[in-house]
Amino acid sequence: MLNTNTNTNSGFDDLGLHPVILNSLKKSAYTEPTPVQRQAIPAALAGGDLLVSSHTGSGKTAAFMLPSLNRLTVESPVKGNGPRILVLTPTRELALQVDKASFSYGHKLKRLRIACLVGGMPYPVQLKALQGPVDVVVATPGRLMDHMERGRIDFRRLEVLILDEADRMLDMGFIDDIEAIVAKTPVSRQTLLFSATLDGVVGAMAKKITREPRRVQIAATAERRAHIEERFMFSDNMTHKNKLLDALLRDTDIQQALVFTATKRSADDLSGLLREQGFSAQALHGDMNQGQRNRTLKGLRDGRTRVLVATDVAARGIDVAGISHVINFDAPRQAEDYVHRIGRTGRAGRTGFAVTLINPGERGLLRSIERFTGQRARIDAIAGLEPTVSEPRRPHPARRGARPGGHARMGAGGGGTTANAAQPFRGFKPGGFSNAGKSLRGSPKRAGHDTRASR
């Protein structure tokens, strides 16, 4: 284990990182490692394979990049121009985020060279980055395969393979690409796999590509969610759902809102309808080219866009402190996606608010979210827009490690009824709903119910 400079960064100096890396962290204003960083960094520095399960916002990028960049403080014993570190991510946005973080963590290293290979960006720029020696490649599997098939990537020097959000990559159908990429890398490589879950298909893949890995699992904690107020609202039909969304978005306390839909088509339809109703709204999804996506995200970060309507895949990696509210117009299909979605608000120590609209046939989704989070869902309604459906009484979700106290009891006697409408959701002023029902009268081509369009 390398010596560290104890005067450089008091929170990280006992993890075994090189002083050059610690100096970079000091300039980046990092002070105290998160739980996943405290466990994963020393384990990765030891050189063995690692499987890590941690929630969104846990600091996982630093957990895998810091020990990997630590290797660059020593010259590679293998000559060549190929990367020593390869990071695979599911989306362009996440790849760009990892790319930016890597430069921040390693800016004190001499001649750090990073190539970001993602779809929607010009090939000439990427080809130029690969012409000379490169230390780190951050890529989406599809674009990396394009370069590999043209013989532009040499993995002889590769020391570390990192799979970020492995579960999401498998959900997106990248299993064949990942296996093809892994087959071209040295057997001696270190493999670091980060995922929301280590079970099922992720676990099966991990067995194939790792050797006696150490497992690190970071449980969801009450502190993680302390800055997000969560509510669920039942909708009778699409017309009712549109009126609820309109009422929520017209609340004066909203700074910026991220609205999730199930498909790309519904994201386009809903954002267009919102613009017709006077909202500053834009869509973000996988069919947009990189220039369009960059302009859309810039508008959000600059505050010119008040409402971003996005699919799950497109929203991966979005970190905009101004997002005060997340609204699940279409409820997530998986409980893990729910946790990721609401993690887009409440950033940088701010308080965030999350509302999920539930259709009459989606009670099973509500139950799965309760089981996953270990918390009872708080059911709310907007005065004048109460649903005709009601939620039956049910026991508290049984889950080991459930947070004591959880949410407040729902309705009179603990059943999830609309009785909670008398207790307004803090962050949505009752007066802010006075315009409810005046807009979004029609159905946006049944937004969220067109299963023909993929994410």
C-alpha cells in the first residue's frame, strides 16, 4: 500500500491512495469518503475483482475511478497506445459524467489522456483521441464495439475493466456486446462491477467475468432519503392524470421538474402538449442525437427549461441541483428504477419532492416499491381532483432493515385512502392548485400507454 500525505485530505488519507490523487481530491473539495468509497477503494487497491451494489448518489464513480487512476502513478510494464483503464456505461450522459469526473480526480497526474467513445458524437473527434497513447477509455458498449470492429482499440495494456450500472446495461440489451468486449481483454485484468443489484442476470454475468470477487453491498439508509418527500397519487384515467400533472406543475414552489414517461414517443407527445399549455418544457430520450441532448441539458442547467420530460434511460447521469421536483407521470416498471428516479431531486443538500401517479391497475407496482424501500407509501390527493378509486387497507411492507417510523400513517386508521387530501403535500401549496383542470384537457396520444415505442 502506497504512502499517503496525511496533510492533504483528512477524510481519504487512510484509504491507501497516492498523494497525487489526494491532492486532486483536495482541489475538488472532497472531504469525507462515502460508505461505498470507504469500503470499495481499499478493496480495489488490493488488486482483486470487486462486485459492488450501491444506490444512486452514493459516490460510486469516485469509488471505482480513484483506485483505478491510482494505477497511473506507476508506468505500465506493457508498451503500446491502448488504454490501461476501460469504463463501460449504459448511456452517453453517464459516460460524459464519468469522463468529467475522471479528469477532476486525476488532474494532478502527468499527461492524463482520456477518450470518451459514445454514440451521437462525431467519429473524427473520437478517432483523433485514439491515435495517440490513451490512459482511460470511457464508452458505451455499442460505440466501443464499432471502434473494435475497425481495429482501433488495443487492449494489450488494459489493467482494469469497470462496468458501471451493469444492471442497466443488461436491461438495455448489451449482454452480447459486453461479452464480446470482455473476451478481447487480458485475462489478468482487474474487474470492478457496480450495479443496483447483484442478483439474477447480473449475478450470472459476474460469475463469468470475475475471479473470486469481493462483494460490497451498501444498504439504503434513512439519511439517503431524508431530503426527499415522497407522495403517491391515484388517477382514474388519462384525462384525470393530465389534470393532476397540470396542477402539480402550476405550483409556484416548483423550481424545475423532471417528469418521467415510459416511452420515447410519450416523452415527445407530453412535452409538446405542455409547451402548448404555456410550460417551458423539453423532451429527452434515446432517439435524440448528442447535439440535441447537449442543448436540452444545457437549457435545463441554465434554468431556461422548467420542465424536462424524459425516459429512464435518457435520465441516467443527470445531476442538476435545480431539479426541485420529480414527477413519475408513468410509474416505473421496477422498484429499483423508482429509487433512481427520485434520486434526481434533493441534490446538493437541498430538499426534494417526488410524486408518483398511479393508475388503477398498478397497485402491484406500488407494493413492490414499498417492499423494496421498506417504507409505507404516503397516498395524497389534490383538493378538487380526488380520485374515485380508493386504496384498500394493507399491512406495513415486510422488509429487513425497514426505516423505523417510515412515512406517516395513511388516512384514518392507516388505510391508504384519499383522506390524506386534508394533509397537503409540503412543497405543493394548496393555493397552487387553483388552475387545476384548466389545461391538459385531452390525452397526449395516450402518453405512457403506447407500448410500441421503446425507450
